[in-house]
Amino acid sequence: MLFQRIAKTAPAEERRSPKKYLYYYGKKNLLPKYQIWIDARKKYRLSHAHIQMAKELGMNPKKFGNLANHHQELWKEPLPDFIESLYFFHGDDITVDKG
């Protein structure tokens, strides 16, 4: 219903193409490579710093499930602690890609 009200109040040229009036909702269309990191951050309760460290280490957010089962496998560290320990162990070797 909200969509219908907004669509009626939008200018005529914006009513024709659905992509142009997305800014009325405030939604952002993110690229899938960024959305994967956002979903991993929510699912595994990571901070922005942990996500940045994992990106710099070249970690794959799709593989976090294998690393984050410290409740079943007690010898594993919790995922945030594991990322921190890797980052500080390999801190001098990291080169950040700006692309």
C-alpha cells in the first residue's frame, strides 16, 4: 500500500521505470560481493573491524560456518578471536588491495 501511494506521487517519468523510484524507500542496491560480507557480519555477530581484518586477510565469508562452530568443537576459538589472532600473527605480511 505504501508502494502505491509513493508510485502515485512520483513524477510520471519515474513511475515508468521501477529502478528510479527506489530512492523513495531509502533502499540501496548493493553488489553481491558486498552483500555477502554484510550477511556474514549479521549472522556471525562480527564488528566492522573484524570484517575489515578478514577482508585484508583474504578470507572467504562463505567459509565462516566451518570456522565458527566453536560450541561443537571446543578446541576452536570463537570466530572474532580467530580473525584477530590471524590478523596480528600475519600483520606485517598483509598488503591491502585498493581495488
